[in-house]
Amino acid sequence: MIARSKRRIHLTHHYYSRKGLYTFLRKNIFKLILSILVFVGLVYLAKWLLPDLTTLGSEWIAQFSNLSIYIFFTISESFLLGLIPPDLFIMWTENEPHPYAAVLLLGTLSYIGGVISYGIGNKIGHFKKVEAFLQRKFANHITQINKWGAILIVLAALFPLPFSPVSMTAGLLRYPFKSFALVGLTRISRFLIYAFVLFRLF
């Protein structure tokens, strides 16, 4: 039994090594660290150049209800392919009465947005011309999902990879929904981890 498990682990390691998963991981960990450093640097620079930035930002956001912000965030994570960095929304929750509860809600909404993106990809796949366009647009994601499956979904959920496009690609490829829904839950932990870091920095 132990020998069989060791052999399975060795074969899995060899497969992922041959498919370039570890190189892909190193690149994205570097991107993650770089993106956090750049984001932190920009915020500190903005605060130094514009000392009242936080106050002005709070006053501007106060014009909108929490519900409208959460709805806009869900739309961004579902239909805008996550073009707006979720870290901005995480920082907004710091001034909420229960910030971690608000972050947990954001993470849940982002996960729901991924499920919606999956459904969009799944339905759009029935239209041949649209499917052909998406296959060209998301060719890189298609290749990666075919090679690594659930691992890519987890990486997109945790790292600075586009979670919504990866989710849409998974739907386009008819990736098993139950598996997608399960591994996609790691998206929520990403928000809690980032909040823990950002709240201590600012």
C-alpha cells in the first residue's frame, strides 16, 4: 500500500513537472508578491501625496448604500470578468462595523460570481460562433484547464489570476460543475487572507 502510494505521488509529480505546473506556480507566486507590493506602494504614495484621500474616499463611498456596492461588486465578478480589483472592496470593508463579516460576504459574492460566469460559459457554448470566439480569447485558460483541471481553478481562486474568465472557461469546456463548485470555495479564503494582511498594513 505504502509503495503504491509513493509510486502514485512520484507519477503525479512527474506529470505536473512535465506539464509545467511548478514553473507556472513560481511565476504566479512572484506575481502575487509583486502585485501586493505594488498595491501597497500605490496606496502609501497616494496617502502621502493626498493626505485627505481616505476621508475623500469615505465621503464618496458614503453616497452609495452598502447594498448597491455589494450588487455592483457581484456584477463585476460575474459579467465584467473581475476587471475591478477586489482588494479595493476589501479595503472598503475595514470601516464597516464588522469588517471580517463584510469580507466574508464579499468572498461569498465573488464565489457566486464565479458560478454565474461558469453558467454563462456553459450556455454560451451552445452558440457555435460565440464558442469559437471564446475559445480563441481564452485559449490559454483552455490549455491550462485541460492540463491541470481543478488545480487551475484553485490557483485562479487564490492567486492574481482572473477567476471569472477561468470560471467561464470551465463552463465552456463542460468541466464537471460539482467539482468546480467544490474547489471554487477556496475563493472565499482568498478574501479573508487578503483582508488579514491589508487591515494590518492600513
